[in-house]
Amino acid sequence: MMANENTWDSPEPSKRNESVWLNRGSLEIIDLILLACKRGVLKTHIMYKCNLNSKQVHTYLNFLLRFRLIEKKRDQDNARYLYETTARGRKFMLAYTELQKILTPEYAAES
């Protein structure tokens, strides 16, 4: 296959599927953000810990705030905002961990 060919056009299904699984999905990014926010962090720390740009962080934080998976608190020391995972966000993290287990090859072999 030539370097500039689209992997979706590849005749080999395994090559096509590899490209799909290499990209992070929204659920994985949400889980990473919730993990980063467990103890309360600044927006810039979320950007760096989750390897996101500012537009992506803004979009995900708004989503997580709307669904009450995180909360925004003012830091008493320097008046900046911290983002912290809520109880509802921790429930999401547990459910996501269970889903990951179900989708592992080892789990599929047991069933």
C-alpha cells in the first residue's frame, strides 16, 4: 500500500480496523478527564494530562459540566477555577472500567 492511500480503502480488513482502534474515542477522553479531575485541577492541567488542545478541553468540560460529571470550583488561594470529578463522574468511571473489561480478549475467552 502506498503511503498516501487511505486505510479505509485497504483490501486487508485488519489494516482498516487498526486505524479505528488507534484513535481515542470520546468515552476514553471523558474517562481520562475525569481521572485527571479526581482531586481538583486547573483547565491547563487537564489539557496537558489528557493531551488535548484548548478548544477540545473547552468542549469536553462544557459537556461534563452539563451532565454533572464534574464541578467547577473557585480555588480559595488564587481565585482560579478548579475542576473536580463528582460522585456521578466516579460512577461513569466505574462503568467505563467495566466496559473495558468486557471488551478485552481475555474476558471474551472466559464467557
